[in-house]
Amino acid sequence: MKRRNITTLAAAALVSAFIAGPAMAQTKLKWAHVYEVSEPYHKQAVWAAGEIAKRTNNRYTIEVFPASTLGKETDINQGLTLGTVDIIYTGQLFAGRTHGPLAIGGAPYMFRDFNHWNAYRNGPLFRELADGYEKKGGHRVTSLTYYGERHTTSNKAINKPEDMKGLKIRVPDAPLYTMFPRAVGANPTPIAFAEVYLALQNGTVDAQENPLPTIDAKKFYEVQKFIALTGHITDALLTIVAGGTWNKLSAEDKKTFEAVLREAADRCTKEIVEIEKGLAAEFEKKGKTVARVDRTPFRNAVMKLHNGPDATWDKATYDKLQSLK
């Protein structure tokens, strides 16, 4: 009788473990990006990882890998397909290599101001372009995070487009980033993000362009004397979930991931907007010359290229974006 009870209990335990097993299984995911741990992008990625774990009863745990620890931006984009990463932050121009129209949001002087960009971010055109990327590349774009207005730093004063003629300026390794420098006669030089500080320090390039929070976080101001507030790109980062990861999620988990990643984008966007407000004055306190340039001649030089041979979008998409209020 005692032996039968032990057998029955063992069988019950086995059934219980079988039933509970799938519910208790934990999936570990990797989120990669190229930004510093001090930056809002990383902090909000860590927040999102914790929130997803909380909302899924720890069925998913996400480790965030900052500062190019899993590779440069081109590498982590490739990693979505290779299965080496599950989630990334990336620039629109990098994603535009897969689906050209999605790059329009990262082109120079494409937006009139932040409100124009925000209307695009929250409207059907962005979703349409993101869905086109997913259809072509298989990966899911969940959200768009404000990266800031990109400005130009250099070791010579820049006040008008002519001041940039012949200037050797570092740009990210994506073709459309060269549009602004070429329009004003500069010499764009693609260099990986992790290598920019050293390139400026040793004189490989004379200048670079990035938002003020990035210039601060990466300490580019230490090796540059001048900051020209050209505001040539209202830039943003895409949050992308690898197709292989996204397709394994249940419908309910997809809703959770999408909701959390959009909330993280909203939180980060708000933080970047606030940080931007005071940084010009902070750089001036550090002894840097900050030029609040007239952007009109810079914008005019670039806009004639918007629908030229470098455009990876059609005129209809361009007109839709420009008509947004």
C-alpha cells in the first residue's frame, strides 16, 4: 500500500512538472546598441527589459549590451538576421539599407521642426514604412525614439555653408549621412561610432556631427573647439525586434513587447528633449564657441537634393511627409 502511494505521488509530481514546465520556461534575449550606459537610450532599454520581465512573469529576461559590445551598428543590424541579437536600437539610415523608404526620416532637413517629426512618428506614414521594412526584411519595428537634432562640431568656426568647404567631417557609415556634407562642399568620411573620439583626437577628421546629448556623452567637445547649431537632421532611433524572435512570441506577448517598447521610446524622447534645452549653454561654460547659425542657407543647399539620385524614397512618400502638420 505504501509503495503504491509513493508511485502515485511520483506520477503526480511528474505530471505537475510537465504542466508547469512551459509556464516556468525562461527565454533569454539580447538587446544591443552602440550608446554609452550613461545615455537615456541605455537607461530606458534597461527599464524596458525589467518591465517586460515583470509583465511576463519572468518568462523573458533581456540583457542589454551597450557601447558596441556586440558590434558596430552595421554588425548588430546583420545580427538580427544571423540570430546573434534579438532587439536593437539603430539609425533609420541603417535600416534603410533593407527598405529604402524608411530612411526618409533620417535625411537632412527633412523635417521643419520637432512637431513635424512628432507628427510623422505618431502617424500612419511611419507605420506604413515600418511595415514595408518588416515585409522586406522580416524584422519588426516597434517604435521610434527621438535622438536629437544633429549639429556640427569642428576645430574651425562654421557660420555659413561656405565655411564647410573642404572640411573633412566624420559621418556614420550609411550613404544618406553624406548628403548634408556634400551639399555644402565638405568631405564626408564614414567612421564607426566607437572610433570617432580617436579620429578627432589624432586629426584623421576635422569635424563630426551628432546631437548635443551625444556630443556630451561621448565627450567629443574635449577634442573640438567649435559647435555650430546646424540642426541638419532631426534624428531618431528605431527599436527593432528580430523576426526570428518576434515570430516565436504569442499574440499576447507581442502586445506586451510592443506596448513596453513604445513606452520606453516615449520616456526616452521626453528625456532627450529636456537634456537638449540646456546643453548649448553648458558647452559655452566649458569654453566652447557655440554658433547659433542661420539655418536657411544650409537648408536651401540640401533641399534641392531631397528627390535627387540619393533619394531612396519616391516623390509620393516625400510629399506625404512634407504635408504633415
